[in-house]
Amino acid sequence: MKTLSIVIPAYNEGPTIHRILDKIKQVELINNLNKEVIIVNDCSTDSTLDSIEKYKVENPEMHIQVFSHAVNQGKGAALHTGIKKATGEILVIQDADLEYDPKEYNILLEPILRDFADVVYGSRFMGGNPHRILFFWHSIGNKFLTFLSNMLTNLNLTDMETCYKMFRTEIIQSIVLNEKRFGFEPEVTAKVSRVPKIRIYEVGISYYGRTFEEGKKIGWKDGVRAIYCILKYNLFSKS
């Protein structure tokens, strides 16, 4: 029976991480897939690690593995660790916050399980699912980054910056990734686009975005870094 590896980078999510784990627990995957939950604690300074360990004790039926960084390295670095540790045939990235709903894993899984796709992006900008209305300039920034990435990868994505990216595990584990913070998205998109005969699909998903007051961590500096990474990994650095 196949397994879906769910990789969760976590930094200072102590008060709420149990809520996303509850959502993952409740999901019944199509084709009776098993779930492997891999949490990478990126040197949190709050109760994140204690919350995870408590949850593991209270939910022994869930296959949860926890790995911790000795120093804070960034979201990308946490994802690198989680990707290396994954043992399932399929892998999905899940943020520790509540902006994305795990019940939609099955939407992303379908093209892979039907052998149409090797990679599936969950787009916040297509389909008829609910989307929280937040910041105008944030959405413009996302669309600009996707546009710039598409120009250089020759893909036609609507949401390059989405968290929900699902891969056949052997593909994502074969790619050398360097970006340790929020440059992960443009780097992985650039490198996936160059995999020979890769089949990339996109499906519409819901989005329950957080405000900065609610804990959103991405700012304008991350957007500048994303532009740099789009140019670097598409024009100047192919490895």
C-alpha cells in the first residue's frame, strides 16, 4: 500500500500546531493511502516541540516523526530535512499554520494516482473554492512572481508561490535544493521544470490566509529574495 509523506516545517507554532495535526488525522486519503507525518522543528523558541511530543503521546496511531534543527535555518532548510527523511511514494508540503486545508490532499493526489502527473501544484487563484480576501499588494506580488517565473521556466502556472506542492517522492529527492528560507518556491519550480519529460499539473484549492497580526511571517524582503532566486535558478545557476 502506498504512503503519502506530509512534510511540515514548524517555527513557533506551539499554540496551534495541534489544530493542523487534527485536520491531517481526520483526512481519509483516496486509494487507502497511508499517511506519514514528518515535522521539522526549526529551533522554535516557544512550546512547539513540547506541543508536538504531547500530541504524539495522545495520538499513538498517527505515524509522526519529529526532527529538530539546533539553530534556526529557515523554512527551506526545514523542508530539505523533511524531504530527505520521507519514505512514502508521494510527498506533499504542508505549512504548520491553518491557511491550507489537508482535506484537499485528495484533489492533489488524483492526477498522480491516475498517472497523469508527477508534480501537482495547488493554486489559490483558480477554481471555485473559498479564498479569504486579504492584501491587494500581496496578491499582486504573488502574481508578478508567478509571471516572472513562468517567463523563464516556460510553464503556465497561476500560483508558483503556493505552499501546496505535491511530488512523486523520487523526483523531489533527486533534486539538489539550496535555498534555506523563502526562496524554496522559485528554486524548486525552476529545477522541477527542467526534469526531462516531467508532467506538472495544477488544481484549485481553498485558502484561509492569515494576517501579520495572526502570525503571517512573509514580508517584502522575501519577495525581493524570490525575484533574485527566480533569476538565479533560471538564468545563472542550473544546479
